[in-house]
Amino acid sequence: MKFELLSQQDLDRIDLESRQILGEVGVKINNMKARELFKDAGAKVDAETHMVWIPADLIEGALAKVSHHFNVWNRTGSTCYDLNNGKTYGHNVGGCVRIHDFDMGISRDATEQDLIKATTLIDALENIHVCRPVVYPQEFPAELRDIYTAACMLQYTNKPYGVSAYSLRNLDYILQLGSLVSGSYEAFLEKPFIWGSVCPASPLNYSESTTAILMKYAEIGLPVAIAPCPVSGGTSPVSLAGTLIQQNAEFLTGLILVQIINPGNEVKYTTRPIPMDMRTGTATFGSVELGLMSTAIVQLAHKYGICSDVYGLGTSTFAFDPQNGSEKALNALLPVLAGANLIAAAGLMEDALTSSYEQLVIDNAILGNIFRITRGINISNETNALDLIEKVGPGGNYLLEDHTRIFARQELFTPKICYRSGNQQYKEQGFTSITDAAHEQVQTILKNGAVRVVDEKIATQINVLLDEVKTTSK
Amino acid sequence: MSSLSNIADAIYDGDLATVVAQTNSAIQNETPALEILEKGLMAGMDRVGQDFKTGDLFIPEVLIASRAMQAGMEILKPLLVTQKIKSPGKIILGTVQGDLHDIGKNLVAIMLQGAGFEVIDLGVDVGRDIFLKAIIENKPDLVGMSSLLTTTMPQMSEIIEAIKQAGLRDQVKIMVGGAPLNEHYAQKIGADGYAQNSSIAVDLAKSLINA
């Protein structure tokens, strides 16, 4: 089962025309060292305007070198996940500034406690396989939030997660944090449990710092997510095809630089193409074009044989309502049917401004449903059940058959928080909707508070390092 | 003691062979039959009931647990009779005339048996005369009726009326179930209780008998 939104011909044309952009329009790379690397590799560069024009053979060469894997480890180093193995993995939204407070019924600024508790929650949710810092606590010093959130993530989940460093200096501290957990820098790099993430500034522009961070990731061989975030109509053409072409040029630029520095480095295609609402000018994470463009990006990634990570469970509403559910389901299902390797943004509300504990649990259930859909209908001797149909015969029933017991859990997905007629527990507990059931699950998972996954010694070392960061940054 | 908790675990897992073997060995070790029943079989079934209610166990898993429970009961029954231990109650079940949908009723029967009730199942398409005859012959504590179709729901009312006419209404409690029914309808037709699903039916049967 693989859904193809774009024909092979249309896909080839988008690919070709984005290469044309790279060769003829060019990209602005505001980093001298990177421009020199591009120049040495055969690109035309202009020192004054910072423009780089990338020839076809350099593009082709980089695509031939890039790894077809995306390996990240869990925190104990016991399991390695190749996220480009043909399956679909779920992950949560990162970097929201607010959290929905269920008891108060409003969104409020996220705190450190929210990040810690939400990370513990994510660690327990079975359909969120890898993660991001779900909120950026507003009490953390603004210029150090990447380091502080990394320290939280390292202490409260075993799942691999993505880091977006603000600067080379901050990245250095984040790598030190990772090394504390792994025991040494070498051990950390041998089995990395984080990947590095960068966002070029659309249109066609890599800032000095973004480029420097991207180069550092490549130098140390960390898996890299390249995540253009064009807003259609604002920072890319309003037409979906135009946005796709531009973002592909932006993505390929990063990929090429990484391959020049470290041939074979793992790269993840992580574009978030967000349409603009033409009434307000805001980026709309619930619009259905998000899912359409994400689906095309999955196809482009597959064309290059690399890992795709797209939206996803987007919604524009702050409410737990039909808009929320339908936008999330529509935008997540389409790219997954096309074979997305990672489907992003569990927990997202209000155009990624807000996250919510309950939304994480609800999205975990939506992902469960979607993963069930991707498993399709199993045709086999056992599931076709000819012998069984004969055995039970006309007028019999299947409830007492072992076949029913054995296959019930494989064949039927039973989301725990969804109401189904006859579900007495819902009524007994006074639930009025899935949100109440999700809240109850949040309470259950967090009943013992946040659970630290590193030992006391490492936690202390992390705090000592954070103190140093705070002191030296003053 | 540990063998009794093994029995409870085996009940929960629906492991009939282990339930039978462990029950026999507990008897050989001269564990009192009542203790085997309460701390082994019933303890396992209680956990099954709990997890079924919360949605952690599925119907087919409950059914095999009930089957294992019944196998254990068969072994204990002769010993329990000599100790004059009564079952929690006797119930007649039937899907009413005109209706052939009996999955729900069968589930209720198995769950009640699992809880130790003596169940007399009259099957499907059961009219009022058969109900009356069975009540007179078996002297049950409870009568349970089911219907899936809105067209056969009125049958329940007629059967309850017939039980009244025959002067048997005081001798039995009546419970009803089926997808289109509700508490209000049960009251309206003069039943003593309504159960939305099979695990609630067991709780209802117990509470009606103790009432």
C-alpha cells in the first residue's frame, strides 16, 4: 500500500526545476568557510553578495554519497533505530511556548515543570518513538533555552531526540551534556541518541550561525535534520508547487554542504511547509495544504532514498473540538499513506504556539489508528480463516474460538481513550469526551511525578555544568 | 498458599490444564474446597472482572478464563455439596420470541457461570409459555431476557405480564438486556434491572439476589 500524490513525471519536474534554481538563481550562504568549501567543490561563489551557485554535477555527486540510513540510539545504547527502514515512527511537536492547562481551561506560559512532566509523559506513550522538547519554558534565559531544554530531555526520557542549537557555543555545551550521559565524548559520538537540526531562512538563505552549526554536525558525524520552514505566500510562492521547488533547493543546499564535509553523513528531509492564512498573515498548521505538501516531500525524500520527517498532526485551533481532530487526522494520514518515515507534531495545538498533555495522549491514539491503517489487511491462511468458518458453520458464533482471542489484539486496534457505545467506564467516571479520558490517562502516567532516567551522579554533573553555563553567559 | 495463587493466575490466563492440575493437587494437599474456590478460582475471576471493566481484557480472553473457571468448579462441586455450599443463585436466560441474536445472551450466560451461578439457558426465540414452564420447573432466583431488535422488545413486556398473571412475579427477579434497551425502558415494562453489558449483568444479578 503506497499512496502516490504526485506522478513520477511531476516529481521529476520538481526535482529538476529545484536544481535549476540552485544553478541559476543561487543560494545565499552567509558563512565564509562554507562558501570556500562550496567553491573548492566546484560551485560558483560571490564573496561580496555571499551567493553560491551550485552546478548539476555537485548536486548529483552529493545525492550519490548521502547515507540511506538515519540511525539514532536509545539513551542506554541498547537499541539502534534506523528511522529510514520503511516503517513509520511518531514524534511530538517541539518548542511550543505555551501549555494548555486542563484544570484552568486556558493556555499559559510553559514552565520547566511542564517540560519535565511532558517529557516523562512522552517517554510512556507507545506511538511517540522519538521526541523533541515539547515546550520551551519561558523562565529559562532566552539565549540558553536550547541548553536548558537539552538538560531536561537528557534526564527524563530514554527516547532519541532532536536538538536545535542556537549557536556553536551552545552546541558545544549540549555536546558536553550528551557526553556526561554517555560517559565520554567518544562514547557519545559512537552511539548518538540525538540528531542535530537546522532551519535555513527561506527564501534560499542560510545564516552565518545556522551554517556554522550545520557544518559542526557534519564534522562530528551526527545525523542531521535539514528543516526548511517556508510560509507559502510569505517566504515562498503561494502555489504549492512553487513552495515545493524552493524548499527542495533549500534542502539540497544543506545536504550538499554536509556531504562535502563528511561524505556519507546521514541526512533527514524535515521540511515544514506552512501555508499562510491570507486573512491574518499567520502560519497555519491546520491547513490541509500542509498535509498535501508534506506528502509530496515524502515522495521527494524517497526519490533520493533518504529519511523523511514531515507534518503531521497539525491543527490551528486551541480547542479540543472537531476542527482539532479532523485537521490532525487528515494532515497525518496523507503523508503516512505515502510512506513517511517520521510523522511529526503530536501534542501540537494553536498553530504550534501551544502544546498540551491531553493532546499528546489523544495524538498518541490518532497515531495508533493511523499505524493500524498502514498495516492494512493481512491476507494469509490464518487470517482468511477458511477452516474456522467451516468449523463454526452456519448459525454458530466466533466468540469462543481461540482464533478470536489470538487475533483480536492483532487485527483490531482498540484505543483506550476513545468512547465506544457500551463503554460503561466512561459514564461511571463522568467523562463527557475523549479529552476527559485523555486527562485521566495523563494523571495515571504522571501519578508518581516525573521520572528521572539518569542516576543521581549524572544529574548532579548536569546541574554543575548548567551552573557554569549560567555564570559564563552573564 | 502459593498453589492457590497459581490457580488464580492460571484462571486469569485462561490456562485450563493448569487450573485442573493445580486444583487437584490442592485437594490432595487437603486444602479445604471452599478455600480453593475463594482464594484460587474466584480470586482469579475477580481480577478478570476488574480488568474487563477497565477495558484491559477483551471478551474472548474473559471467555477462556470463564471456561477454565468452570473446569475448576466441576472438580470442586462434589466437595462443595458435602460442605453444603450453595451457588450464588440460579438463573433462567433466554432471547425472546422473534429474535435470533444471542451473542450477548451467551456472553451473559458464560460470565454468570464464571461467577458461580447455575445457569439454565433456554436459547433463542423463546416465547412466554416456555419461560413460564421453566420457572415452574426450575424455581430460579432470577429470569434474564434479551432482545436485539426494536421489533422484539415489546415481547419482554408481554412475558413479564404473563409471569405476573401466573402469580410467579414475587418468586423471581427479572433482568433485561440488549443493545436497544435502556434503564428507563426496563423500569417501564416492570423489570427489576437492566444491564448494559455482560460484566454489569453479573454485578446486577448479585445485587438483585442480595436485595
